[in-house]
Amino acid sequence: MAKKDKLVDADLGELLEELRESKHEALNLRFRNATGQLENTAEIRRVRRRIARINTLIRQREIAAAEAEA
């Protein structure tokens, strides 16, 4: 849960960097799964959910910024 709190407190640049890293991790997990080297397939789901969480936080900030301008 501490990792999630870290994301909420992160600025936009940190979120984008974390998103890039998570997408790279997801790519590596997919390759390992395709080649039969991945033992714990639940890792793929965990990373996909993390990507979704980060995208949600980015979108929430975009909406808040748009409302602040209006």
C-alpha cells in the first residue's frame, strides 16, 4: 500500500517516469511468459493494474487542471 501512496504524492514527471518503467516491465514479463521463463504469471496482472492506476492518477490531474482553468 505504501507504493500506492507514493504514486498519489508523486508529481506528473514522476508519474510519467513510473508509467514508462511499468510498461517496460510489462513488456519484459510478456516476453518471459511467451518463452516459458515466467514462473509467476500473476506478475503480469499486477503490472497491468499498476499501469492502470498510474494512468488514472494522470487523468485525474488533467481533469483537475482543466477545472482550475475554467
